Amino acid sequence: MAAGGRIHRDPLLGRDMTLGEGRARVEMSDYLGDLRWSLKTDLYADGVEDKQRLDLREALIDFQVGQNMDVRLGQQVLTWGTGDMLFLNDLFAKDWQSYFSGRDDEYLKAPATSAKVSYFTESVNLDLVWTPEFQPDRYIRGDRFSYFSAMSGTQMAAPEGRIRPQSRDRWGRESQWAARLYGTHEATEWALYAYRGYWTQPLGMTTTGDAFFPRLDVYGASLRTPFKGGIANAELAWYEGSDSAGDHPGLPNDQLRFLLGYDRELRPNFNAAVQYYLEWTQDYSGLKSTWPVADGRYRPDEYRHLLTLRLTQRLRQDNLTLSLFSYWSPSDRDYYLRPSVNYRVDDHWTLTLGGNLFGGKKSHTFFGQFEDASNLYARLRYSY
């Protein structure tokens, strides 16, 4: 069970609740000879949208081909990269509505029907993922949370402000491909990444004002290594779209994204982790020349800087966990705070209290636009 409500009323949506649901999960797995199958599905009643939903989290089969190859087929949740709640080379679908409303963190990753092939050697390993039908993010679309529209210069909400992008549902013809080549040298983990598909949010705009998912290729690399008593990580990604000159007003510009992080236990049961993240928009002069608002209002900065901090304290033999995860952008001058308290009552019951707190100097920045979405929530979970 979970319930959550806004701290400030959103005048566009007219509802105080951001989360209200009863959820039941069924998990099953077994072997048929050398083939393993797994099923994980959630059935829940959503009191905010007044709907009953079935969320098939996993329905897959696993098997080996020879001694060095694993194959996984079906509905599955995929993830890779080194970022903590920041995703550079991970272009697998996310569920931002769940993340902002206070559902468990596992629901940030949305499932997709994919084929994953993994090949292992003594020196390097290779993962290939094919998603035959394009799987976008479960993005903010104006019904549970309102958002800022740069085109109109106002905050938008459903039904008038609902985002209805052009679909990319041609099975096998509008696919997503992802690859990861990775290995370990001494104590350092390294990886190279590639992605071919589409932006997972509808960032494109046609001449008639319809949103769509533009073409996107991504190439990147990452490192993770022990450093000064902790773990340091770095990740780089180049985002290349359809607008090579950066002067098409309906297409997002290319970007260079960079992440640097460090995680360390400062004292027993107390952990701190920090990250620095950069989005560098390419061909910025082309973006400025075609920006639809004459005085440059709502135009993103060429460089977007973001800092994160995670603090975790475990108490009472790890039955009580106090946590704070924060985002702060010195360039956008906005923030997003995620405090939480998790208490395991016994082997069956777990209680979680937390919040999603947004704010900023301007209403059009990434986190500032969600100030009226700030909420507190409670979750009670029974496991057996």
C-alpha cells in the first residue's frame, strides 16, 4: 500500500494526491531442463488516475548456447552504466512518474520486450540488446504532474496540455539496439557502449506542432576503480541526433555528457556518495539563432551542471535506514531532494516514509517546473 500528497496545491490539476495505490506482486520461476523461465507481475489499483493496472515486470526465458553465451528473451528490466540515478549510456526506458511520486526506486526502470545475448571470454565480455518495438520512457505528460512548455511559455497539464507524440510502433522497423563491451583490468572495471535508436522522450517537434521521438545514436565509455578508501567512477557519452548543424528548431542538438563520482563509507554504517554531471550542448550558436522566443527566454544553457549527494545511515542492525539523495544544479539554480526513512518491522512488514521536494529560481528549469509537484508519501509493504 502507498499514499502520497502534495505539499503545495497544483492549480492546474486540482488534485492533492500524487500517489494512492494497493499493489500485489506475483513472482514465479523454474527450470524446464536447461531452460529457466521467470515471471514477475504487479497488479495494482491506482487511486490517482482511478484505474486498475497490470504491470508485467518480467516474463522471460534464459538459456545457454555453448559454454560462453547466455541468451535472455522476453519482457525484462535492463540497466547498465556507473551513475547513481543519473543515466548517460543507459538508454533503456525509465518511469519518471513513479520516481517523482514516491514508488519504490525499482520502478524507475520500466520493462521492455527485448532479446539480450551475452558472450563471455577470459579477457572481455559483450552484451547485445535488441528491442524490436521502440520502448519510450514513461515520461511526465501532464496528468499526474504538470510541466512547463517552452513553446507556450506556461505551465501545462492535461487534458489541453497532454503530450500526444507520434508513435514509433513499427515492430522490427523502429527498433532499439544497445551494446556493451566490458571487462576488468586489475581492480578497475571498464566498459564501452553504443546505442542506436531514438530519444526515449518526445523532444522533437514537427512544423505542425506535433511531438515525436527523434533519431539518436549514443557512444560512450566508463571506468570504476578503488580510490582513497572508496570507489571512484567516471562515464562519458556522446549523443548524436539528426540535426548535424544544430540549427533545426524541431530537433534536439547533439550533446556531450560527462559524469564523475565518488562513494565512500565515512564511518561504520554511514556512507556518502557525490557526483558531478555535465550536459554540454553542441552547436549552441545554431540553437540560439533558431530559438523560437526572440529574447532567448526559456532557452537552455550551453552547459548544464548538476551535483548529487547521497547520504545513507543504517541503524538498529540494518533494520532502520535513513537516506537523503539530492540533486542541485548551480547553472539552472534548482534542486530536487529525496529524503526517506525505511524501517523493517520484521521479516514480513516494511514501512517507508519519504518525500520528493522540488524548487528553483525559475519555473522553466528541469526541477524548478515541478515545484508544485513536491510531495510526501508513505509505503507499507508485506512480503511472504
